[in-house]
Amino acid sequence: MDARQPILFVDHLSKAFGSAIAPILKGVTFRQEPGQFVAVVGPSGCGKTTLLRCIASLMQPDEGAVLHYGRRFGDPPEWLSIVFQDYNRSLFPWLSVSKNVAFGLRELDKDEKAERVNQALRAVGLEHASDLYPWQLSGGMQQRCALARSIVAQPKLLLLDEPFASVDAQTRIDLQDMVMDICQRMSLSTLLVTHDIEEAVFMADKVVVLSTRPAHVVEEIAVDLPRPRDQLTTKETPEFLRLRHRVYMLVRQQVQKITLEHLPEKV
Amino acid sequence: MIPNRAHIAPFAWQIGVTAGLLVLWQWVAVMHPAPYLPPLQNIALGYFRLLHGDLFWSAIVPSLYRLAVAFLAAVLLGSLAGIAIGSLRALEPWVRPVFEYLRFIPAVAILPASLLLFGATDKMRIFVIAFGSIFPVLLAAIDGARRVEPMLLDVARVNRLKVPKLLFCVVLPAALPSIFAGVRIALSIALVMMVISELIAADDGLGFYILRNQRLFLTANVYAGVLVIGTIGFGLTFALLSLEKRVLAWHRGWRGLLDPKGA
């Protein structure tokens, strides 16, 4: 392990499904330093989830590599964990909340397991719901349960695949604050994939803007807003507004590109 | 809840109709005695004689033993094989055509063949019952295993689950609702095959008891035997449903059939 290397280096990643369709990813390249919060944004359907699945080794890229401190890795490694968008489908409906969380732990004795599960549940404020089943919880609570499962094994890198997309606006704000707080306290490196530009700028240290298909990195934008960030005061600073404007323009350019490309076919 | 007319009425009707039919039977049996219509007390006598003493050991116990061994084997083998086949896509094209063909063979049709194969033994009867009841379980398990939510499999992969644990901790629970549906069908088939297998070259069991009493024109005992089989079927189905209700409580809750607060 070479500490001078980034915790994650996505090196010219390309991926296509089948031979006939245009590739989804084409030469996606960016790096993430340890402890950094990176957000990947892009027009919807540009292949953000595919990128995340390639990074998590749930899918093999056609070309390029994903390096962890300069090294390739095969199957999903133990230092990495992931929260999926759809909490409805990613939690085990036959396991209680605490057992769902314990699912993230391997080879530990019973007491230690229970202690770690309790810790994770406290971190997301679900300690009172440990014996309930996921389907007895609200959407936001379910996503907190999924979050607890992903941090219980104390990973080094947390991947978030649009984790706040399926909850209501108020819950989304609460979850954003909670995730930022947890990542900072655990000094987790976090990679967030989202289509929400404001969310990306608000949460991340760096925003990576992807193009439309085939996706490549259009621009990387450093976000130097001070932490801890606040939903009200941070979002009112000129710097925040400037960054949001910048990212928005970049994404909109990409969206317009799609519309223009498809226009002649539709007419 | 205070019982009122609306609640009692349907219940009263059910009892009334049943009692009416029994009275009609008894009246006809007494007024016009015929071999095919024995009076109720004779049937009741036959029924209770089956539940006590020698007949219990020579008719009910052998039947239940065969049913239990064959049914449990069918459920166990059917779900294990089904989960393996459903999870390993590569296996399916090889075995699926065989199963799709075999499932259409009525288990009764293989009775003579299995008689040749195993002789008039318990083994033969158990084989026939298991053959008949394994296919609903097997096909339901294949189906259930194939339709496991892909995201749960991703969660399992990210958490580096080994294959045996993946099958038992993710695929099996996910397929369980489907498997239980297959098991319910299997139970009724198993009961049918249990009786039929005891009609051929048998010297004990409920099927044999019914057949022998029919040959001796002891009609009351024939009906008593049939009633005992009905009781067994009712009891086993009830037990299976109670088990399902316990094991799959999460499933009913998940599908929104349970009160979320009261589960």
C-alpha cells in the first residue's frame, strides 16, 4: 500500500453492454484522496450507476482500471461498502433492522457483533428500532438502516448510489446532514453519485461532472466551502451559488447536447 | 365484539345444513336399509376403532409413516435441488427439459413400474408418493430462486458472502414464499398418492383398510376410513398453514397484508 497514491484512482474506465450499443462509459478518469468526499454528477442515464458498479467490482470494465492506493482489486474488497438507491429492494425483508445491519459483519464473536451493530444503529439514530422489520419503517428510516449496514464494518471507502433519491425533501436534508456528519467523524472517503447538483456541491469536496453517453469526465470542480456545512448558511454563500451555477451550466450543456442530437430523428 | 344477528347467521346456516344432511342420511339409512348407506353410528364406530388399538397401528401409523418420509424427502430434495438449479443459470438448460417432461407424468402411471423396481415394499410406496409431490416443490423453488431481487444478491456480493451462505441466507429465505406455495400443492398430491399406493399389493395402511372392507362389504368401515383420511388431510393442511403463517410473517408484512404496527 502506497500512501502517496490516492485511495481511489479511476483510470480510463470504459464499459459497453453488448456489441451493438454505443459504450456507456468511455475513458472515465478521476482520483479521490483519502478522506475526500467526491460527488459524481451527470445527466440522467449517463451511466453513473454503471460507473459505481465498476468501481465496486460488481461489474468488470471493458478497459481501464480502478486502483486503490495504486493497486488493482478483484472481488468487492472488505474496505469498500455501498448504499444503493432503492432501500426498498436492498434491505432483507425477512431480517430485523439489527440483523440487516449485522449482515455487514463477518467473523466476529457474538458480543462484539452486537456492540458494533448497536454503535452503527446509534450513529444513524435507529437504536430504538432494532427489533422492527424494514417494512415497518418509513423510507428515511429504511435508508438509515442501509447506511448503518454499510458503515458497521468500518470501511475506508463508502459508495453512495443516489441514496437520497427516493425519499421526501425534508428527509433528504436530514439524511444529507447525517451522512456528512458520519463521514467526517469516521474520516471516511465517500463517493456520492447523484443527479442533484445542489446536493453534490453542498456535500462534496470535489464534484466530477460526467458527459452524456458515452460518459467521460467533462470537468472536475473543487469545492472549498468550509466544514461543518449548514443547510442554510452554506447554501447562501456566494461561493456556493457560484459553484452551483457552474456545475449546473456544465450539466445543462450535456442535456442540451442530447436533445439536439435526438431532434432530427423525432421530427 | 358483541355477537349479533349478522355474525351468527352464516355460522348457524353452516351448522344447520350439515346437521340437516346428517339427519337425512340417518333417516334414509334407517327407513330404507341398503348396503351402500350404513347408519351413522356404524360409521362412527368404525372411525373410533381406527383411532384406537390394533387398527391404529396397522392402518393409520403405516400410512402416516410413508406419507411423512416421502413428503419430507420431496420437500427437502425439491427445495434444495430447485434452489441449486434456480441459482446456477448454467445448470438450467440441462435439467429443465427433463423436469418439464417428468412433471406431466401422473405419479399413478409410474406405480406399476415402481412395483417392478422395488417390489411390494414401503420403499415402493414412499417412492411413488415422493415422485408425485416433488415436482410442485422443485418447480416452485426454481422459480423462487430465479426471482431473487438482484439488488439483494449485489448486497451479498459486496459483503463477500460465500456460496453456501449466499444460498442459505439470501436465496432460500427469498424463495421461501414460493416454496411454501409449492409445498401446499405437494401435500394434497402426497395424500392422494399415499392412498393409491396402498391399494396395490399392500397388507397395511389406510388404503388397504378401505379396500379390504370394501371386499368384505363392510361399507361403514369404508366410509370410516375415508373420513380418517379426510381428518388427516385437514389436520396436516392446518399444521402446514400455521407453520407458514409463522415462518412467513415477514412476507405478509412486507407485502402490506399485516398491520404495520401490530406485527
